Amino acid sequence: MEGTFKGKRALVTGGGGGIGKEIVLLLKRHGAEVVIIDRSKDALDALKKEIECDTIMADLSNSEDAKKAAERALPVDLLVNCAGVNNLQPFLETTVENFEETINVNTRAPMIVSQVVARNLIKQKRKGAIVSISSIASALAFQDHTTYCISKGAIDQLTRCMANELGPHGIRTNAVAPAMTMTPLGRKAWSDPAKSAPMMEKIPLGRFNETIDVANAVAFLLSDEASMINGIVLHVDGGFCIKA
């Protein structure tokens, strides 16, 4: 895919670390001009030392901040909605605060940022592509993940609605739904074999995702090679969902 995104400007939310950072590095490697929105100044400063990029610090849980940050990033050809939170609580103990924070970041922010980007593309009469990071938790119920599962189910439906309404303008919208992914936090969470082995047994390919596995799927959906793919939720799970 070398040079695939030359001349394109890509916005990645939550691009300061984990899956988001992997996506940023991959898009940059394939020629894109990249702008990152993240709430961590330290992560953004570290990324700027690593690659040439534009950075915007913003808390996407605030709707006005999300809108202003997206407007600052314009013009944008390619958008990746990757910023997310996961606040674990058992269902009977799930708080309204947990629900609101999770939905605000994981669902409302992608809608707002996508609106800003899509309106600008339509105004400029340019085509574009949007990919949001969902999760297999959008289709499966996990213990203590009530608000996260709800938010990712909503992302899948947001993706389909956007694909339907933005498609006539030449803007494709898709989502990628990973299973367990070995971000730094993921490695820590699944470091205990007693915990990870039962989950690994459910994956026909016999391993968890590396961040590059997710980034490669995102890059494909953003590329012209996926020019007739619109409105899908692509599972990157090694077959987990066919056995779960």
C-alpha cells in the first residue's frame, strides 16, 4: 500500500496511543498527512517527536470541544473515529455518570466529528472515507461491560445510517470491530494465562490481535481498494465470534 494515501489528509481521534497510534503511524507510512485529536498532551508531544504531524488536544466527552477540534482539523479526506473509553461496572451497579461518559466519548463524539468532516467534504464536492472503531462487544455481551457494549452497538448503527445518507455524496462509512487487542493496556489485562487461555481457545487462529492487525483493516477500508465497501462492520477477531 506504499503511497496509497499520498495527497490525502487523515484525521485520527484518540491517535495518541494504542490502536489509534498504530493507525496514525500506518497512514503516515503510506503517504497521508495526519492530524491527531487526543486528550493527552504528553502523548501528542511524544508523537510529534516521532513523526511529522498536526496535533489538537481536546476532550471529546465535551460536545462543543469535539466540534471545535474537528473544525480545526479541516480539511479532512479520511477520518478514523478511534477515541474511546471503557468504564467497567456490573449492570446492577452501573451509574448514570458511567453511561453518560461512555456514550459521550464512544458514540456522540464520533457523530459530531463525522458531521463536521462530512459537511466540509460535501461543501467542497469531494469524496471521502470514514472508519469508526467498534468492537465485538457490539454484538456480544461481556460481563461488567454494559455501557461499553451499548456504546459500540450504537456505533454500528451510526455507521449504517451514515453510509446510507453520505454514500450519495461519495463518502463511504464503515466500522472495524476488533476482539481483544494487545495494546499496552491489553497486554497487562491479559497477561495472566489463567484469564487469557479460555478466551484464546475461542479464537480459531489461536492468538489475540496486535494493534497492526486492526490498523491494516482500517487502512484497507479507507483506501480506494475498498471503493465499493460501504456500511459494513468488519470483525477483526480471528474467528472469535463464530465460536463465541
